Amino acid sequence: MNKHAPSADIRAEVRIGHSACPHDCPSTCALDVEVLDDGRIGRIHGAKDNSYTAGVICAKVARYAERIHHPDRLLKPLVRAGAKGEGQWKEASVEVVLDLIAENFLKAEERYGSEAVWPYYYAGTMGLVQRDGINRLRHAKRYSGQFDSFCTNMAWTGFTMGTGRLTGPDPREMAKSDCVVIWGTNAVATQVNVMTHAVRARKERGAKIVVVDVYDNATMRQADMGLIVKPGTDGALACAVMHILFRDGLADREYLNEFSDDPAGLESHLQSRGPAWAAEITGLPAADIEDFAALVGRTKRSYFRLGYGFTRNRNGAANMHAVASIATVLGAWKHEGGGAFHSNSDIFRLDTSEIKGTGLADPSVRYLDQSKIGRVLTGDTEALNGGPPVAAMLVQNTNPANVAPEQRRVVDGMRRDDLFVAVHEQFMTDTAKLADVVLPATMFLEHDDIYRGGGHQHVVLGPKLVEPPAGPLTNYYVINELAKRLGVAGRPGFGRTERELISALLDKRGLGTFDMLREARWADLQPSFEESHFLHGFAFPDGKFRFRPDWSNTPAPNRPPASMGLQGPVGGLPTFPDHATMIEAADAAHPFRLATSPARQFLNSTFTETPGSRQREGRPELMLHPEDAATLGIADGDAVELGNERGEVLLHARLFDGVRRGVVIAEGIWPNSVHVRGEGINVLTGADAVAPYGGAAFHDTKVWLRPA
């Protein structure tokens, strides 16, 4: 026996606490957390009795103890002591740093007006209190608004253009399907519970799993049929599938006549969009397109699980609309285990107005596009949207110097001597390194919050389970303390506890109180089968699915404010489902198309600091087809330079025949500092607005490539 091994009677006692994963993932898993008697945590498990999580979570969250107890975690408030980015800091008290933030915000307001201050945040936590409370300070002070253009817009817009509402068949119905089509998401890496229910359908019903993506990833390797398309060509594949369904008598004409706006017009439009046409655009063999269409055409219970890959291309809204249209041509919505699903965001109807302070909002205050932060901070007149320069920022829950497009502009802007930046963070991220002051932040197990998951139907409580170490502050505390210093603490919503805000939100929805939900752990808000499947009609006045969408006027969950108007080349959007050519196409000078796909062990820039995730991911690499590599004289492991008019970065080649020729894949958002030259992959991505309601096209990038 190892004499150093602890005996059973002195091992730490373990109790199980219940929470929800806070990270930017549609699954928002219900969690069982091992809480040790020394106040630390052990392993995290998926809640087996939650019908969507079903006991399964991703490995990176399972080993969260690596993150919450990480030795490099920020624990002290810091004030910059040298030039921006030099890494010279001095410790200060919380009061001194909060006073400094308020002082600089007031200076910016005095010089340029309140719109010179820009609170900037996103989805580092999906908790409704800790994430969204920053907006209450924004509205109370009339600071610049933020248009959220990361992540969701193109997919949400494209889906609602057809259905009128962002909801769909219960995602647990995948387990009752006879064919699960996973399109535009590497679910094994990004939302593992999709695979839980799809694989259950295969085991219990003999269901087929089809995966459509831009490379042979972990999800495709579990598929019965894998279809690798060129980036941004999903709409062409969808059109060819619908062409075959009409051609071969597999379209549900009775359903179409009752539930769609112009089935005859669609059929006529698709006459010239057959498999040979789509093969040329997508890179797929025409025979594979025929096989796919025949499979779904003869399988009534076909469930189209549509992912966030659609949000990463300039034609993403058109692509999402085209793919959702397949389910309508099939009449798949009629069947349990059939239809199309992207997000359940419209079912929750939680009133967050008090948390966000929306009653304090002034619609005349200018909005700034979060994706255009580089242009905003470097003084681009159009990006500033008619207002003054940004002179002060508070950054919570995001890492724009690493994750935003046009990275060089972002970094140049943040280095401005006349810009004051306060960052509230858990680790010294690329953004925190460029700040003037840094405050340490709590993690999700150290504060109270409430969560909802677009990928399922549950509202899940995340109560505080452990005490934070000395130093880290909740987002909510920082906002309230700044409100006191800025003279708005008496405005509605400030000063209430997190639990009071959560109880008020729950009460308005008829879900009880904080304590009641803590006992229940979650609430299932899935609508009825009839409502979820649009059996009484789609969410337009005439009840019809729109094959001919109104790209300019249809409501959508994240439509830009009226003061910003429509975005991008709206005139290029198609009348019927089609291949919209508004992508950043390869050309003679940039013969490759780059997709910056998610890494399995990271989540955006989160988990890049944990040793387990870093070890498993290795290093920043570029997946490159061997034939392309041979043409360029590149061997496996070679340093490779890739670039475009925005800049250039250095990666190491990984030869991989699971991509189409002319396509390269860089997985993960690695910290800038990990790259050889200290610049990350988002040097190459663009921030131009996407039609019709905005977005950031992170997978839609043309590049040149050469040996370093």
C-alpha cells in the first residue's frame, strides 16, 4: 500500500449541489456538483433526472475544478503601472479601483457626453442576472447601446423568416425520430446532448444519423451519412434536395397547400436547381445529394437539428431559411420526431426588464455594433453611428481582443492613450492585458443566477454553492457599486439582491420563487406538441410557412434597433430558397476559404487557460488537404503563413483529407499569446455587416496560404 495514500476515514466528505452550466452553449446543462467539506469542488456530473441533460455533459465542464481552483486565477484588483499591454501592474483595493472607474466615466461624459461611455459584454456567463445587469447601468446613465451581433443573428433571422417564431419540435423528440439530420453544428464538441438523443434514436429505433458540415469532425465520424460541403453552400444543397423531393413525388403537396405560402412558385424556382447544379457549388457528388434526398424523402420522422454554423457566413440567414424549408416540403412538422429545430428561445417569455433596466432606456441613445468594436475604437465614422468617440469602457463576460473580428483594429483601438478600459475578469485574458484597471470576477458556483437554454426547454436555477476566494466580485456587485458612485443607485432595480430579482422574474412567469425553484431545480416550459410543431399554423397572420420571406420587415429575436436600420447587402437576398452568392468567395489572390471552427476542449476563449483542455488541444493548427499541401510544398507540421488584406498569422499545418480542396480549418480561439507572432486567428476575419439584420461571419474568410 502507498504510505502516502489517504485512508478512507480521513477523505473529504462530499455533498452534491445542484446548478446549471453558465457557458455560451445551447445545452445549459443541469449539473450535479461534488462539493467537498473544505469548500472546494470535485467532479461535476450531468443531472440524470433532467430529461434533456440526461446525465451527460462535456468533459471540459466535468473537470471544472481545474478552472475554479486554477493557480493563475485573478484574485486582486489591479491598476496599470506601465504602458498598455506591457504587463506592469500594481495591486489596489476594490474601493480605489471602483472609484477610478467612476472617475474616468465621469470625465468621458463631461468631455463628450454620456454616449462616450460604452459598457461592453457578452456571453461569458449566460446567467440572466450576472450577464444582463450591465444594461441597467447603461440605461440609467444613457451610455451607448450595444447591438449584439455575435453568434446568433443569421441563424435566428433565417429560421424565423420561414416560421415566424424561434421555436420548434421538442428537442427530446430526436430520440423518437427515424432520421436525425445534424446540420451546421459539431454537436460532439459544442452541444453534446444533441448526440445523446440522436444516438438513443439509433439504438432504440434504428434511426439514421446524417451530418452536414464543412469538414470531417467528431460528429460526422458518428454519422451513418456524412456530407462535407464547402463553406457557405448549404442553401445550394437544400435547394437540390427539395428539387428531388418535388421531382420524385416525395413532397407532401397536401401539407404544402395548407401550410405554405407559394409551393407552386417554389417548385418552379427549383426546376433549375438540381443535384448537378448543387454538386458544382457544394463540392458534393451528385449521387450523394440524391441519396440524402431519398433518405429524408422516404423517412417521415426526419428531425432537422440546425446549428450555429449558419451564423458564421454572410449568406447564413438565406442558408438557414433554405434548410428549414426542407422540413416544410416534406411535411415533417406533422410527425413526432419530425420537423426542424434551431432554438427554443421564444418559448421562455421571461420578463428581464427589471434586471436590464429597460424602463430607463432612451431610444435616442446611439447603438454600437459589438462586432465592429475595432472600427469603433479606431474612430471609424460609420461605425460610431453618429455619436462621439468612445472614451471609456467597462468590459464584462467577453474577451474582444481575442474573439472579435478584425483583431488588429481591436488591439490598436484598445491601446489608445485616451481610452480608459476597465475589465472585470476571471483570468488575465488578451483583453485584460490591455486594460487600465482589472477587477477579479467570481465564477458561476460562487454566486446566484438563473439560466435558460435555447437548445432545450428548461429554466434552470444556479444557486451559489461555494464561497469564492478572497478578492473576486460578482458582476452584480460591481454594477451596483458603480451606480452608487455615478449617482444612479436610486433608480429602479438597483440595490435588490440577486435572489430578489430572480424571485420577481419567476413570479411574473408563474414559476414561484427562488426557493421554490431551488427545490424543483428546473422548470420545463416546452409548449404542447401542436404548438411546437405548428400544427395550427406557423406564426404569421395567415398561418403559412414563408418560402418567399420578407427580408426587410419580418420580426426576428435580434433585429437591430430602428436607429441602425437594415444591415449589409439586403438586395442580394433571394426571393425563394437559393444559393446566395454574398460570401467572401475565394479568388486568384486568395484561393482558400478559411473556417474558424470550435475546438472540442475550448468554448470560445474560455477553458484555454485550463491544463486539461490545453494539453488535449495541443497547439494552434491549420487543417489542410494533403493535395493542396503537396501543391504548396507543405509537409505535416510545417509552419504555414496565411493572410488576406486584414493581416496574416502563423499556424502549423495538419494534413487532413476530411476537408474539400481549397478549404482550410483552424479549430479553436487560442489566446493571441500562444501564436508564434502573438496574434490570433481573428486577425483574418471581417466585421462588415451581414444582411439583413447583422452578424459576424467568422467562417466566411478568403485567404492566401504559403510556407512560412
